[in-house]
Amino acid sequence: MQSFDAIVIGGSYAGLSAAMQLARARRQVCVVDAGRPRNRFASASHGFFGQDGAEPAAMIARARRQLLAYPTVTFIEGTASAARRDGARFVVSLESGRELAAARLVLADGVEDELPDLPGLAERWGASVLHCPYCHGYEFGGRRLGVLHSVPGSLHQALLISDWGPTTYFLNGAEMPGADDVRKLNARGIRLEPEPVVALEGNAPALAGVRLARGRCIALDALFIAPATRPRPLASQLGCEFDEGPTGPYIRTDDVGLTSVPGVYAAGDAALAANATLACAAGVMAGAAAHQSLVFADLA
């Protein structure tokens, strides 16, 4: 079984940033990546320092090449299916049957988005069905926008989205908001539509509008949603504790990314850093903290 100082699960923004800190500390680090970053559906990444408008896949590929220039780095394309503690180390099992061991783990394997089951939605995800206005709102500025109620925080999202353009808040059959929330929607000029949405229409990946249960079609150029998210299984296998976030559970960490399990760190979407810039910063913090824990463990 091949052993490392640290194994990083996930090779996107957070994982590569964490691995870079360990590589520059001349530690043996292995990155295991399944090749399915959360933002793989988006054609451009916006709001990222020095990279505004860059293609996410190209950004990741460039960062991987830079990381692999360090001689202590191993990169494995594959899926980590299980992880466990084995004495003073951790053992990670891959779907291929291979096992790896390390003194430290960094979980940067993200979350799974649970998209609403609406005809026409999945094929527009990341193009005209969007999540983050700071990532994609500018490109739709002044156009016809919608927000689909999907989680308790959707009303907050609608109030925010209206800064980018005229907005309709689709309750999608959910309960009517209270009087104070209706007041806020009116103050922001947001149209409230209680009828359920049954389909998205237009030539995908573009959006022309949404069709309602009674047959009406509301013209739209972009629809924002906050999909429920599901953590990947490794953290719970290791015994990490979770907190409840706005769209689902996320791994509880301290200020440097340490989880409730000593020796296990988490960064990125899995730990609620759901933005490329924040994910990179969290990865840097977790990677540096993992390295420092190795140094000072040797002195204890």
C-alpha cells in the first residue's frame, strides 16, 4: 500500500490549492480526483482574481500542470469510495480496488446538487439556469430574471437577484410568504407568482420562459435556483460532524479547516466555501494547517 504525508480528495479549486501548500512544503502528497468539478457545466468563471471570464476547465488544467511540476506530488484520476482510520494513519480505498494511506486527509470532494425535477431544467444548468448572481448575474443584467423557490432561503435569493434585473419569484406551489416578506418583495419590485412551474422552454441551453401548471408561459432570460445539496460519503464514514447550511448539511470545520476528526481537514463546497475564490482560500488554509500539524505532531 502506497503511503503519503497527506491525501487530498478532490482536484478542483480547493483540493489543488491545498495540495500546492503541501507540495511547496516538500511533503509527499497525493491528489485523488474523479474529474467532476461542481462548476463543470459553466463556460466561464467570473469574479475570480485575475481570471475573470476564464474557462473553469482550463483554469483547473493549468493549476494541475503547475502542481505536477513539484516532485513530491502524485495525481490519481479515480474515485475515492471509502476512507477509514487505521491506527495513526488513514486508509483511502479507490473504486479500482487500490488502497492508499496517509497521516493526514483533506476532503475537497464537494457536494452533489439535487436539481428540481422539471423538464428542461438540467440541460440549462450553468448556462441559463443559475445559482450565484456574483458568478453569472452581470451577463444577464437588465434582462428578465426569475427565482424558483426550492429551499427556505429562496426568498432571500429573490430579494438579492432583483438588483440585476426585473425579477419574478416563483413560489412553485409553496406557501405564500408572510405579510412582512410580501412587503419586502413589493419594495424591491419583485413579481410574486404562486402557481407551480411545470417546464422550462426555449432552445436549450438558452431559456425563453417557464410554463406554469395552468398553461401560462412567463417569458424569462435566466432562472436562478438554490438547489439542495448532498455531501459525499467520505466525511460521514470518517465520523466527521456536520452543521446544517442554507441548502443542506456541510462538514463542520474550525477556522483553518480542521474537522471534528483529528487529522482530517475539509475545504471547498463540502465545507460551505461555495465560490471559486473562497474555495481556493479555504484550500490554502487547510493545506497549510495540515502541514503544520505534521510538523508539530513530530515534536509532541
